[in-house]
Amino acid sequence: MKRNARERRGRSRPAFRLDKTLRTLRDHLPELRERYGVRSLWLFGSHVRGSQHKRSDLDMLVELDDRRLSLLKFVELEHFLSNLVGVKVDLVEKDTLKPAIGRNILEEVVSV
């Protein structure tokens, strides 16, 4: 069986599995709550719709508890999530959504 050049170089990325990603995130929710104050977490975007491509990031919407995260801590959370699921995460805080785009996002979210 022939393999393409990317596979021969060992650069292929495993196929994204929404069910596996949700399970991984759910398993780590207690740590996310304790360490970063994550109240709720949702997935949205191309990975949820099944229309992602090789370079697509994973869009996540987060609701934090009353404590405010510094920018550095927020970026740390984003990197933690990326490492956890094996895909670059684009993290959006729910409180910062603009009304028009927020409605579209909230129509397609999948709760963790």
C-alpha cells in the first residue's frame, strides 16, 4: 500500500474524533475548574460541523467563574487545552461575544 509524502515523513495528524475529544475534556473538567476557574466549556466551529481541514483550529467557548484570569493565565489555559486535545485551540470567553456572532455560535455549540 502506498503512503503519501506527508505520511512518509511522519507528519500526518490523527483524524479528529469529537467523541474522544469530549471525553478527554470531561475527564479534565475538575482540574480546569480548580486551576483556571472554568465554569462551562463548549466546542463550536468547523470541528463540530465536521467541515474542518488539516490546519483548522478547534474553537472553544469558555465561561469562567467570578475570578478574572490575567491575559497570561488565559493564554496558559488555551495552551493547556491545545496540548490536552492535540489540536490548536482558539479559546473565546463567552462574556466577550458580540451579539450577532454570539447567536450564531450559541446555535452550534456542543457542551463539554
